[in-house]
Amino acid sequence: MYLQFAKWKFPGGLSEHAEDIAETAVREVREETGVHTEFQSVLAFRQHHHMPNAFDCSDLYVVCRLQPLTFDLQPCQDEVLKCQWMKLEELATTPETTLLSHRISRLLLDARENSAGFSSVDIAMEELVSVYPNMTYKLFLRTPAEQQ
């Protein structure tokens, strides 16, 4: 996705009420790019205080790793100026990328070169039974590669 101030970034957006992180990531990518995906893991979190347009709240941005199920790009004309597939090497080195996109691209490139693969960077999601009756919650944590 290409922003008006000449920066490439990953698709993203706000969660709907009671929407899980994985659901938000899949929905936002589909809405902005037309690409259907499947959640794989969380890669990183960004915390930003005093951010404009954040409703006087601190902003927590979750970067997820998704597996594309379709590849045809259909950018949302209301949100995206330009949308294209890019090689991680290009995204990691172009000066026209956000710092967050640059850093995550480097992380993914490092994981690709690591013998443990993505398990070396993934933050897995587990659904666990809550102490409250008939409820579950999502726990996000790093797990040793041999447990994945």
C-alpha cells in the first residue's frame, strides 16, 4: 500500500468491537487489498502514546504474519492510493517505506535465513479456557521451536 506521503506500508486498521487480533488482520487486508488470507502468527507490537487521531488513547498496533489464499489485488479506492506485491528485499531496502515496515521486512528476511524459519520470530496464539464460565481467551506467546 502506498501512502500520500510517499511511503509503502503494510495494510492495517482498527479492530471492530469484540474482534480478535487475527480476525482484524485478515479483515483489514481483505478490505484494503482484496486479498484473502489466513492468520499465522503475531510478529511484533508497536505502542505509541499521544498519537494524533487515536481518540485521546495510546495506540497499540499488532503486526501479524498472514498466509495469502488469493493473490489478485483489488485495492479499496477509499483507503489506498496504490497497492502491489513487493519482494521483502525491496521493502527492506527502499527509502520509501515506513520504519515499521522496514524493520518487519528485515525480521522476516532474517527468519527466512534462519534454520528454525518463522518459528524463530512467531508469537503464537493459543485459545485457553477462562476462569469465567463458558468463556475462553487468547494467549499470545513465544514457544520453543520443538513445541510448534
